[in-house]
Amino acid sequence: MKAFEYFVIDCPEPAGAEMYRGIISDVLLDLDLIRIIGQFRVRIDPELPVFIAVGFTKKLPGLIRIGNFCNVLPKPDGSLLLDVGSESSLAAMLTVLWERFGRDNIDQPDRFTVVVHPHEPVTVDELSDIVVVDPSEGMYRDLIYGLQWAAPEGFKVRRQYHKDNRFYYVASEDTLPADVVETLVAEQFAAMEAEQ
Amino acid sequence: MTFVPITYKGGVYKHDIVTDLIDDLGGFIIQRHVIASDVVVQALVPQEDIELIREISRPLAGEVSESPLVGTEIAVVSPSLEIHHLPHSSCDIAEYLRRSGAKTNMVGLARGFGKRIANLSIEERNVINEHDCAVYLLGSFEACIEHKFPTLRRGITVPIILSGGPDTAALQKIIDPPVEGYVGNIGRVGHRMRKEGEINKLDELVDEISQVLTEVRKGIAKDPLSVSPARLMKVLDDTWGITEGSTHPTPITVQIDGLRVKLPYEEFAEKIGTTVIDEDVTVADVTEIRQSKMRNYILLKIKRFSDTAIMI
């Protein structure tokens, strides 16, 4: 597994920083997140007290659509036959199809075949374009969960953000005004850029 | 006669030879645990007879080892029962102490986390004070421990062993007034504690607790208990068949200076009190019978010789 490109823990207590390096590595490894985080910087100040984690994720795999792992074949009766190539996204695809067309209109005669009986006309291209899995969705949820787990438990007030490949997570025992969070986070991003 | 705490580990087959021998030698079996085809017996036995028990258990492929914490009940105090502290490191430590013979109870504080917001409720304080000692497992930062520990120790009257991320010297420096024991470099961990250095730390913690409890025992020896807790346990069990009729792993938990009997207080406290120990001495004569703060159990605290002028 490829490690981080950049991983720094900044803390006034060196022993505490070393312990948190271990905790964060364990948590991210458990949640299989190390492979998706490129750069990562954590500032912990137990005096203030505040926990700030900022970083960039690596390029994520794109959206998974039905056409990516199924051959869609039209049938003479208007239904569409899906010849499933890989089972890994099959469960997610069935959930999406059930939601859109209703359970009664989806048949699965065998493990690798799904037949859709649409109540309204649907073309092969339209069906192939339906998004089944968004890899970034679960990943950011896991990332924030991982940071909640790693951060000191008493830091119940938190702010989190992710957009494109940039994310941050700030937690404290005290209130966190938005402008203070922005300043603290900007400092950490600046420090990360300066150290590279 | 000096009793030494031991653990016997072996197969179920013919293990009653060993348990009968302990009985015949005047020892006390604190707990017998059968796991599939294995058996673990924790007992207090006369010091001079350990070699004999070893000899007898050798053909049965049994192992006898000294377990310093047998006959003690320890509170393992964790700031909370959240994923931050459990199962690692709090459960790892509680389990390791059990291997050394202690009966551990995990006390997860409702609001033990945080630096400023940490708190100890009266109920938590009373539960902790029912144990022989309390092991506090705190976090990784000196600043945090220094700030919150005075709150978490308020009202605790049993010896405290403090463990946390900073090293032992740092812990000793920041805690005022001092506590009875310190073990540093055990803070939060995100994995099971099984590496060599981590096991050494756990051993260090067991040693520190043993030393603290030895001091407690020395204090008690100056004004001895009217009856040994292990003997009192045997009397109660023989009279009322508590172990046979219970599904608890330890229906009667032995403490250094008392017992926790896991029976409802209202229904059984009086019956327990009238139990005859020897001739005309009853349990009520030599113990203080209290309602435990843990569920609705009965807590027996044995009175000192100076209180009762009775020694059994």
C-alpha cells in the first residue's frame, strides 16, 4: 500500500504527537483510506484546545455507470436485457433499478442476467448512462468518520469541509466561529505548502 | 500460614485431583472457569505447598503460576465507552489484568472525556470506591491530564494507579497530590496491544498494581481482618450454594478486605448476615453488610480485629 506523499503532525508535546501519528495511521489503515489521501497535515494544540486536520486526496476513480460493467441489449418486447460482466456493483445497480422502475419490473433470471421492463420507453444509451456508484460519496463519509475517531474524544464541537480534492476537519471543546476556523485552516494549508 | 495467589491451567480431565488437593491443603478456590476442554482455576494456597501442587499437576499437563492479582477486584476507569478508548486500549488492559487473576470491572465514565468538560458523577465515584483500587486510563497529552485529573479523582478513596500517554516521570511531575502508582507510555492506541513493547508495558502495569496492593495488604496486616475474605467466601458458598445457583462468572467476588455477593440485597442481606461462620460467630458479627452501588448486589466489608475482638 502506498503511504502518504506528505504527513506531518504538529503538536507542542512531541510524545503526544508521536502517539497521535500511530492512532491516525491505525484508523486510516482500518478504514482503507491511506491509499486515497495524498497530503495530510494535523495540528493538535491541547492547551487551546483544538484539533485541525487538513489535506488533499488523490485522484479518485470516476462514477460507475451501468454501461461500464453491463452489456445492454434491447429485446423485441420493449424490455432491456443487461448482461452483467462484473458482480462487484450488481447489488448497487439492482437498488438503483428497483428505485427507478419498481421491483415488479426488474427480473433476475440468473446470477449474471437482469431484465428491465420499463413502464415508459427507455433507450439503451439512457439505461447505460445511469450512475450506480459514486466512489467519492462513501469515501468522504469514511474520511470524516475516521477523523472523528482519531481526534480527541472531548472535542465535540466540529466543522468539516470537502470539495474537489481538498478537505479539512476542525474540532474543539469550545465554540468554533467560522472566521476562526477559516484562519486556522488557512494557516495549516499554508504551512503544508511551505514545507513541501 | 501465608497464602499465595496462584492460577492453575490445564485440561478438564482429572482436574478435580488438583482442586481437591488445594482443598485438603487448606487453600481456597476463588474461581474455576471451564472453557471447552480447558480449565482455569484461581486459588489462594499455602506458600509452602506450591511445589507439591506443581508436582501433582505435572502428570496432568497442568501449569501452576503465581498470579499476584488473584483475590482482588479492580476498577478500570475509562473516560468513556466510545470507540476512542474501546476496545483498545481499555479492554486490552482489563483483559490483561484478568489474566493475572484480578476481577476487573470496566467503569466507563459518562462525561470523562475532554479537558474542560470532564466530570465524575457521584454514582461513578461510589462504584469506583467499592473496589480495591482504580486504574485510570487517560489520554496522550500532559496538558490535558494535568487539567482534568483533579476532577476525575475527586472523592476517590481507594488507591489510584494512573496510566497515560506521557512517560512515568512526566505523570509524576504533573499530578499533585501524588497518587499511589504511575505507568506512563500507555495512552490511546488504535490497534490491539500485542507488540513486544506494549506487552512489556502491560506487565509493568501489573507490577505497579501488585506493589500498590501489597502496600494495602501491609496496612491491613497491622490490624488484621476478623476473617479472611476467601474463607468467608467458602462459608457462604457452602451454606447457600451461591456458585451452583448462579450464572455469573464470579458469583462471589473476593476483594482484599471484603466480598461482593451477587444476590439481590433486599432478599438475601439478612440471610447472609445470619450465616454461621464458626460456633456462635455469624457473618453480621464480623462484617459490615452494605447495598452495593453496582446493580443491587450485597457488599460485605470485613471488620478489623480491633473492632470485633474476633479472629477466625
